[in-house]
Amino acid sequence: METFGVVVIGAGPGGYPAAIRAAQLGASVALVEKEELGGACLNWGCIPTKTLIASSSLYAQMKSAPAMGLRVEGASFDYAALAARKDKVVRSLRDGLKQLMAANKIKVFKGTASFESRNRLVVEAQSSGSSSVEIGAERTIIATGANSSIPDFLPRHERVIESRSFLGLQSLPASILILGGGVIGCEFACLLAQLDVRVTVVELLDDILWTLDADVRRVVRQHMEKNLGIRILTGTTLENIAADSARVRAAAGQEKLEAEVLLAALGRKPSLEGLKLANAGLCASAKGFIEVDEYGRTEVATVYAVGDVTGGVQLAHAATSQGLVAAENACTRRLRKNEAVVPNCIFTSPEVATVGLSEEEAQKKGSEIKTGKYMFGALGKALANGHPVGFVKWLADASTDQLLGAQAVGAHATELIAEAATALRAELTAAELAHTIHCHPTLSEAWMEAAHALRDEPIHSAPRKKK
């Protein structure tokens, strides 16, 4: 039996970086993956969806070219070609990961891992005719991620699908019902509406993207409804769902709905099936997660867990950071805590990005805060680009001026949030940010302007009305 210093289970955005970091620190490393290197994020999530969104956004811009003084005649798209490009991007990145594994001398096992004991694993090969193999593990990092699924109350039919199945389609439906107005549902809604699909979103809660500040939600919903033509039904359930060879029918309150496809976008569940955690002295929590401390350690000294299986923030970049921390803690005597500042990006139209506290979270904590906002409609670069929708907003401690949170909604918000995340991690004050020179004309100037506004010293916006 071959024994490794570190065995990583799962080659997604939490697992493969952990394997690379452990190898850099001198450990012998094995990486076990039952499907493809890169996991769900690279193969059936982040990368393929954002590749399609890039195409759909460009098509939407082509249709709106007259507003920029341009004429584009006969704009059209070939979805099969879009899908082929998506697959090419995924293959390219996956091939790159294979090269990285080889370059770092990481041994990759293709199969499903399970614990025989806390320091011994069995890898069952996926292909028929292949035998299982036992490997030893001085330390193990569990990074098996999460899976999308179809709830039990939905009919099992080819026209009722989840996000992974949707990404395998070679042609688009003319109409779609999306069950769930969270991040996944709204991203797919915008992607499809930009490609001329008739979209209806049904959400049980009173609004879409419920975890965002109300002013951010308002901008996104208004754009989705008025500019993209998406129907959004909130505060209602989808009932009497039936599917046949032609369409899916359902009811939302008193309204009858039908579409060619129903997309279930109701979140993801941790992937722990087959791990046999009990053999390692572990068990999942009541909610189905593996509990870890701030260092990524489980209750078993030799076993760590990172990413979606831990019940924390389900974001690929958070899993990557946790994977690096777990690898360092497993391979050295120095303990490093998981990063606390985690930015969040939503690739709707317009984009949304946040980091740190929201206004609602600050209020629940009883924090005295002050806020500063700057609208893209007043920003030179945003107007020049033809994207005046949205704003950036800072939250700061009212007594110390330290920045506590930030939100951005609008074009390129997912790129802009990096500055805000850096500012929060560095514990900058609003004054320090406001006094930092930003290039003109750029979208990033909005952060500087918002910091000035937070301090009641606005330069390119009107002062607040005195009470």
C-alpha cells in the first residue's frame, strides 16, 4: 500500500490548490477525483456559465448598438457554437490542471474515495473492470464540494432539469420557468433573456437575491424586468407542476404558467455520499455538513475539510483560500486561520458584488454605521461606456471611520469589488480610501467618490440635505 503525506479528496477549487500547496511544502501528495479535474466549478458551474454569459452579454450589446451611435444589422447567434466554445474553454483549463498536477508531482487517482480508517482510504475506480486501490494518508483534506439536485416535489422528466443538465443542452428552449430567485436562478435568467428566451422566475420569498441590501436588489430587479423582459413572481409557490413531451405546466397562485423547460435553481447540497466518514471517526452535522474550526480542522486530528462540505460560504474562491490554509496547517507547525474577508460576486445583468457587512447585518449587530454611495450615472467612464445603471456603496464605523462593508451593482461590479476587499482586509478608513488617488476616467473612481460622500465631503455629487 502506497502512503502519502497528504491525500486530498476532490479536485475542485478547494481540492487541487490544497494539493499544490501541500506539494510546495514538501509533502508527498495524492489527489482523488471521481469525475474531472477542476470539479463542478470548472466543468459544470463557474467557468461554463460565465463563458456563456460573456457571449450573451456581447449579443445584448450588439442589439443595443444604436444607443452608442453604431449600426449592427442582422445580429444573430448560433447556440450550438456558443456551447462548443464553452466546452473548448473548459477543456483548455482542465488540460492546464493536468499539467500542473504533473509539474508538482501530485499523483492523481480517478475514482471514489472512502475511509477504511482515519489513515487509510480505498479508491474505487469508476470504470468497469478496474480494481480498487488502498492508499495510506498521514493527513487527509476533504474537498468534495456540493451538487445541484432536483427536489422531490418536482416531476422526473427530461423537461425538468437542474443547472448541470442545462449546460449540456445544444439548443435553447423558446421559453423557460426558473424555480428559485437566488444567485443561480437569476444568473441563468439574465443569460437566457439576453439570448431572447422568454423567462419567468418564481421565488417563494418576497424578493429575489434576498441576502442583498434592498437598494441593490431594487436595481437588479428593475433591470431584469424592464430591460431584459424577465417576469419575476415573488412571494408565491410553484404548484401543480406537470410535464409532457411538449411543455411544462404549473400554477403560481391563481396564475397558470407554461414553458418548454423548467429549471430548478434551489441551491446545492454537500457531496458526502460514499465517504464512510464514520470509519474515520467523523459524522456529518444535522444539516449534512462536516464541521471544522477556523483552521479547517475537523474533530479528527488528521482530517481537514474545506469548501462547500463545511457549511460555510459556498463560493469557489473561498474554497480555494480554505484549501491553501488547510494544506499549510496540515504540513507545518504554524497555524493560519481561514480568511475572514470573503467577497461575493453575482453575474447577473447588471452584475453585483459585495464584501463585508451589509446594512442589514450591521443593524442586527447594533453597529453604528455611516454610508456613502456614488451612482454610476454621474461617473464619466460609466457614461462613456454606455453603462450608467448602478452604484457603489461603502459602510464604515461611525466612530472610527474604519470601512466595514461594500456593495457594487452595475457593469464590471465583479471586477471592482477587489479594491473593496483589499481595503477591508487592510482595515483602511474611509478617509484613507478617499485620499487615495484613482485614475481618471475609470470606474474605480466611484469608490473614491463614495468614500468622500460617506465623510460628507462629496466632490462630484450633491451634499446631503441637512435635517
